[in-house]
Amino acid sequence: MNASRSNRRPGWGWTVLSTIIVIGYLFPVYWMAATSLKTNAAVYASPPQIVPWPPIFKAYVDAVINNPLALRSILNSAIVGTGTMLLTLVLASPAAYALARLNLRGATLFMLLLLITQLLPAIIIATPLFVLFSRIELVNSYPALILADTTFTLPFAVIVLRPFFLTVPTELEAAAKIDGCNQFSAFWRVILPLVQPGLITVAVFAFLMGWGEFLFAITLTTNETIQPATAALNKFIGQYGTQWNNLMALSTTVALPIIIVFASLQRYIVGGLTAGSVKQ
Amino acid sequence: MTEARDHVVPRRLIEKPAGGARLRNLGQYLFLAPALVFMLLTMVYPVLSNLRMSVYDVNVATFLSNSAPFVGLDNYVKVVSDPAFQNAFRLSVYFTIGSLVFQFTIGFALALLFNRSFPGNGLLRALMLLGWMLPTVVSASIFRWMFDGGNGIINFLFESLGLLDAPRHWLIEPNTALIGTIVANIWVGIPFNMILLLPGLQSIPDSLYEAASIDGATPWQSFRRVTLPLMRPVALSVLLLGFIYTFKVFDIVYVMTRGGPVNATTVLPIYVYQLAFNFFRFGDGAAAAVLLLLPLSIVAVGYLWLSQHEESSS
């Protein structure tokens, strides 16, 4: 009864209820932004000032703009995020295509490898990688972080991309080959453009995961000039424990790229999330 | 790109399983090879190296030189009999169960809500995902602030509701710190549960609800008799997946409490991290990491068995 009724007329009541729930749920995000726009006095005001009016940007000046290490760490995160994104795309696209299309012995085994990776706690990878990278002097470098981060983006990317390749009609490949493409150029020129939405999903996720990654960030870097923003934020908490407006200003700055990417590419994210986690 | 054209064209006529496939297969494996090599290097090698490390006395003196002595299962014995490990294991179980119960229940309720059609559904549902997309370090720092003993909004809220007489230092008091981290983790996990349960709800045919209502079922009855039984397989796999993701949570807890106060929130991944990176007991850390992997593997096998089982029965 309920299901059929709601199908017939739009339920504004449900819209109101959901809006209230979503606002309540996102309050912590609002509270972060609000706190970042307050003076010290306003932060400690009781009762708390819910709307920071007038907004003060001093916390951003102190914690971000006049903080070279914070700025540097944001640049580092952008590099690591972009590197992770590129490496993930380069490795995952042909692999997902091979698993979707080609009759490969060992394909199941490879899928199993990917699933096992998703199961692993990052710490079990972090220690051996730290030892390995120390020996080859790769600790405190972008490649170290990009390689480590891609370990976890790659399985996700392959699992998301495979169904996209499955939907490409095999006739197209056959036609491309008649037109003189070999398997590689058919893949590059004909197949890849067709799975573009999947590639965008994977690119967005890989960037977000690289940007937000934390454990490798604190284990594979010891040098402040190479540390990503997540590690810088963590260090900031230790150093300026109770300067909440400054801390929230840096938090907001680290969150902002995510929020922007999320807002502009939302439909790829929602689709990718369900595809990546449910289907196998 | 086009130089290979001539010798490829004739072969397109050959059907997949037919002869001459070997050379073709070689080309196919080239698509997979880069990813495979990468995974061998950054996943398989570290895991094997971790296993090896767990039976050698790798510490700050021996880790760079490769000269650690073989100690058999000594590291495991040492770790298992360490009260701090037992404490960490217990905390991980509490953390995981506490998080899962609420994440799942709230996520399920929200999935039921968003399964209805109403204006703005898509947008509101997407907004919910923001909590899950934020870097966990950011979420953790927000909750650290909200749980602050001095001016945290949670103290203010509870005091205005009359639930608290005096402000509490949630994350500094040993008996509430874990609860604080669980609350933050629930917040992060709700959208994940919601978005995974939703396709399950959507796959239940409307006709079943219509049939139930024709038979005079109340909404509650059709939820009990139609929704719940049909959601069982999806719900179970979401819970198992949730277990795997929650049992290995490191970031949220570490950023909020560093595992403190006095080991009150040292969940297993933090214990492993501390052994390796604070005490440089890499051998013991590796053994502890294997022990952390054990429950995860058991649940994962259960998960695979379940999805296999579902496929064959449907």
C-alpha cells in the first residue's frame, strides 16, 4: 500500500523529513566550517555561537596561508593524488578490459588477488613497504606514496571498470579489427572512449583516496617537506591541540577539494560506489 | 598503432577457442601483465615479507641489515601473551560490534526512507555520501572538536537537554574515549551501509507489497514478512563487508585519541602500528599483523562462500 501510494503522488512529507535528517547528519561538516570562521573568543563562547557572524578569516591566515608547511603539504597531496589517479588508470584499464573480455586462464585467480587486497589492513602492507623503501632509499618520496596508495585503488578500479567493459558490444571490436586495428589500437581508440564514465569514476575515486590516505602518509614519510596534508593535519592536532578555529581552518582546507570534486562529479561517485561495492 | 595491421586482419576470422590462440593469448596477457606485476610487488611481496618478518627477530638493530635471527613462533607467543594485545583485541571487538550495530540499523532505516520516491530524493541521498567521502583525518578532527571537554558542542547539547550536570572530557576519560571513537566511526559508516542496502530494497518487486496489502497486511507486517526475509542475503553480506572494513579501522581512532588514554582505545591496528613504528619491534609487529588478519580472513571466506551460495541458489 505504502509503496504504490508513494509511486503515484510526490511525497513532499518525505522530502521534508529527509531534508531534516540530511541537515542533522551533515551538521559536523557545517560545524567545522563555522568554527573555522570564528575568533578565539567566539570559539570559547558559551552558549556556542551557531552562526559565525561576521565571519573572520584570521584562522585561515594563521593556520594555512602563513603556514608554509601546511601549504607545502597541500601541494604534496595534490601531487600524490594526481599520481595515484594516473597510475591507477594506466594499470587498471587494460587489466579490467582483459578480465571482462578476454578468455584468460588465471583471470579468476587475479580477481581473487584483488579481493584479498581489499581485505588487507593497510598496516600489514605499510611495515614491509617501509622496510623495502628504506633499503632502496625511497622513503620520503612521492613515488613511495603513489605506489603504496595505488595498491588499494587498483583493486577498486578494476572491480568498478570491469562491468563497464562488459557492456561494450563485441561487434564494435570486430568492426575495429576489420578496419585495420590490432587489439591494442582497438582498445585504445574504440573501447576506452566508450567506457569514459567508468574512467571518470575511477579517476575521481583514485584521486580522493590518494588525497585522503593517512596511514602510508605517516609511515612512509618522516620529512615534513614531503608529507601529505593528512599527515600535516595530524601533526597540527598534536601541536595546536586546542586552537580549534585554526585546526578547523586547516581541516576545511583539506576537505575543500573533496567537497568541490564531490559536488561537481557527484553522479559518477554515486554510480561508482554501488558498482564497486556490490557487484563483483 | 597501425603497423601490426596486416598480420592481425586474417586472425580476426579465427574464433576464440580455435587454434592459433596461443599467440593471441600472449597479447591478451599483456593487458593484464602491468597490473599483475604491480600487485605482486606492492601487495603479494609485502604480505609474504610480513609473514617472513613475523618469524624473525627484526628490530631497530637488525631491520636494515637483513641479519635478524630466525626465532620460529616466538614473536607470536610473545604477542599473544602480551596483556596489551589481549586488551587491543577486546577493544577491536567492542569497536567493531558497537559501530556495526548502529551503522547498520541507521543505514537500513535511511535506505528504507530513500527507497521511497519523493522530490529531491537523488540530491539528498548524494549529500549523505559526503560524510563517507571526507578524508577520515578530517572527520576525526571534527569529532575531536565536538567531543572536546571544554567547549565541545556535544557537552553543550547534553547539558541543555539535562542529560549531563557537568562537562565531560569524553576523549580523555578512559571509560568514554572508545565510545567517542565509535560514534565518529558510525557517522562515517552510515552512508556506506545505506548505499549498499538500497539496491537490495529496490530489487524487491512492488507486486509483492501489493499482494501483501491486498491480503490486508499492515505496513509493519509487510516489512516483517516481505522486506526483512528478502533482504536477508544482502543484509548479511553488508554486515560481513562492514565487519572487514571496521575491524581494520586505524585513522579515525588514531587521530582522535592516539590509542589513549592509557590504551583505552588501542584497537588492534593501532597496537600493530605502535609495535612497528613507535617501538621498532618489526618482528612482533608483523606477528601481530598476521593475528589481525586472521579474523578478517575468516569473515572474508564466509563472505565468499555466501556470495557463491547465493549465485548457485538463484
